[in-house]
Amino acid sequence: LIADQEVEFVLFSHAPLGWDAAPRLAAVHGLPALTEVVDVETGSGVWTRLMFNGKLQVKMKLAGTPLVATVQRGACAAFEGQTSGTVEEYAPGLDGESVRQKFVEVLQAPKGKVDLAAADIIVSGGRSLGSEEKFAMIHELAEALGAQVGASRPVTDAGWLPHEHQIGSSGVTVKPKLYIATGISGAIQLTAGMKQSGYIIAINRDKEAPIFEVADVGVVGDQFEVLPALTKAIKEAKGQG
């Protein structure tokens, strides 16, 4: 199919299927490949990918086509224009006997699970909140805003929230209209997953925290005072219509 259609790019989601299929496809056909792509400049052909567990962002330009790539979910905004293209189904015609993998089942996630990549507003907290009980302040603010709850990796590692709430290079990449971060220092592993949000508000006691470098508004203060006051103000504003 790649040869017949003169394909330029073969794109996979940076998810288990892509991790499995993309490297094999590239290796079998000797094709250039990139994984964990977070941005592409279509005019110049420069691709940005994460490396070393998200500690580095590397810009690369590869020679040769087709290019095989896995793309981080949420890394690129949804296309809002129109094209004259059509979707064509392709039947590979594989012999079942030649397939050495066996499908077992699809496990559906329980309903109500978080989908940060589709969220318009996210309130995200870090481990400086101190405990799962104190993390309730994040949930209260998110509920007042009608937002989803996000977290840094130390929070999910501690078991305060399930892994699907984790934002960053080892979690999910998000682009909400509004992102509120509290008690998060802003290590590159996390900012790689949220810095393209529409509007970023950061709350931190440390005025030198790296998170302020990507924030549109920075609040230098005690989150245990700021969060309840902000939640109260939002509820009062909504009460006024």
C-alpha cells in the first residue's frame, strides 16, 4: 500500500499499538522513524520529539520517505478546516495462518474515567499538597470550574490519583483552554505535556519556580490559602449568574 500510493507519512498514536507496530514497520522496510512526536512544522519538515523520558525536546529533520512516526495524544490541535480528501478502506488480504499473534479480547475502561486530552479546563496539583486528603482542595476547585483533575507524576506514584490523571512526558499531553497548576515546580517532564495550553495559571510559594516561565499568570502564595479563596470566589460568581 505504501509503495502503490506513494505515501509520505505513516502515523501512529504514541500508544501500545503504535509502540508495537511503528518500529517493526520501519525496520522491515528500512524507513526513517520517530517516536513520541509532540510537534511538526509542516512547511520546513522539522519534527519535535521527546527523549530521555521527556527531559529533552529534540528537533529533527529526516531524509527519505515515507516517514514512520508515533505522535503523542493531544500534541496537535484538532484540524478545524475542510479538505477534499476522502477516507479509503484498505483490505490487506493477509493469510490468517501467517499471523503469529492471537487476538484475545478488548477490555473497556469503566465509564466516567477521566479524558484529559479532551478537557477544556484542567486543575492540576503536585505532591507539595502533602497528602491525598489535602488533594481534596484540587477536586473542589475543579468541581467549581467544571474542570478535570490532573496531577504530576509524584502524585500518581504515591497513589493519590490513578495514572490516567498524570500529565507530562510519561503521562498525557494536554491542550486545554485553561490550565491551573498548583504546588507544581514545573520540571520539564511536566511542562512538556501542558505548555501549549491556551491559558496557564500557576500557583506556587517559590517565586523562582520554573512553572512561572510558561505561565500567563503567576500567583506567588500559599496554595492552602489561595485555593480555598479561589474556589469560594468562583462559587460566588456563579451564584450571581
